[in-house]
Amino acid sequence: MSKSGSSENKKSTFGMVIKRFKKHKLAVVSLYFLSIMTILALLAPIISPYDPNQVSTAFSSPPSLAHWFGTDQIGRDMFSRLLYATRISLFVGFAATVISTVIGVILGLVAGYFGGVVDIIIMRITDTIMSFPYILLVLVAAAIFGPGLWNIILILGFVDWPGAARLVRGNVLSLRETNFVKGNVVAGMPNRYILFSEILPNTIGPVLVYATSVFAISILDEAALSFLGMGVQPPTASLGNILNGAESITILTSKFWLWVPAGVLIILLVVSINFVGDALRDAIDPSAKE
């Protein structure tokens, strides 16, 4: 097949995926919402009315024209803190997803393609990690390595890769028996080329779908760890440590602006990412109806 024919085929496939994705109205709305929140988070230094750590004398004041989402217990503007917190939470989710996906894809490709002792070793390590309760493993790792932004990113990234590795390995086991892969082997093409130019593009769809679930889980995990004081540390704002300030019954019942916006934002981010992931799965699935 010529390069122009291959390019046209890829464009046609991509167009079909977009067409199927657009049929999921909730996913399209979710994608717009995620795009808006990402832009707001990136532009936080420009659009936030106050420095997120600036202290004022308006302690725990309710929403007003001066402070749209009120202020916290030490007078910091909640709207500004929410913008920066969203930035941190999205960054943690994205970075952890990239790390876990890259590790999982590489190990899955190697295990599935080469098989034998290499496959056995990688899969036994994968099974060992997956045999531990997930949240317990994250909590123990956070307790050992300590709190902090990069510690949390690395912990989540190195804990979430086994699922991606198993997914990629399963796809590689079926793809390596296809004629186009066997043809490349017979032609003497290097393993690096076969793995990353022939096999990987044909397994990228399921990996993207899996990555969306890791993204959502990482945001939830960061929020949970920060809420427990084991994640992102104050004064740096994250959605989890904003919720940490809502532990007393007084705040829960009479100062809703200190916890409701952060809680709702976590829910909306996670639900939106899951909607996008579900739509991607249906759009990429070749058996889906046009």
C-alpha cells in the first residue's frame, strides 16, 4: 500500500472515531467542561483575583462581591485557591497517568512480544503488585516516602502501571501472530521497529481508554491522600487539602463554601473523565455500529 493510501485510510479511521464519539452527547459536554477547566487552571495566575496564599482579616466570610466563593478560616480567597487547586489536581492526574501508561506499555510490549522467561518475570511482578489492596499499597507508600507533590505523582505512577501492562500484553499476544507482524520478522526488521511502529499503533486505542480511567482514579487518590494529610501539603492548594479544612461539624453544617465547591469539582472532573473514556471505548471499538 502506498504512503498516500495509508494516510487516507488513517484519516478515514480517525474521522469515523470522531463521528462515533460525537454521538455520545454527555461525553462531548464533558470534553468541553474538561477543556474549560484545564484552560482556567492553566491561566490561574492571570485570572485569579487574589494570590491563593494571601491572608486577609475576612476570616471564613461567606460568598460576596469581593470574594465570590468566600474565604477560608485564615482569610484566603476560596475562588483563587480553587483555581490553583484544580491546576494541581489535574497536573497530578496527568503526570501519574503518563508515568504509569509509559511503564505499562513498555513492559507489556516486551512481555507479550518476547515471551519466555522475560514474560514470566514481568507478569509475576505485575501479579505481585496487583495482589495487594490498591488503596493500602498507596497509603503504605505515601507513609514510607512522605507527603509532597512529586512523591504523590511518583507513587501513583508506579502503582497504576500493572493494569496497562496486562492490557498491552494481551493485545500483543494476538497481534504478533498476524501476517503483517510475521512479514516484518521474515523481512529482518529490527524488534524496535516492529514493537513501536507496527504493534504499538494497533494497541493505542485500548491504552487511551485505560489511561482515562487511571486519570480519574489518580485525581481521586490525590484528593484522598491530601485530605488525610499525606498528599499535597499546605499552603499549596489542592482539591483534597481544601476538603481537609471541613472536618468539623460546624463547617460542614454552616460554612458550606469551604467544602462544597471543592467536593463538587472533584465529582464533576472524575465523572467527566469517565464519560469521555466510555465514549472513546465505544468509538474505537471496531464492532460499534456506524
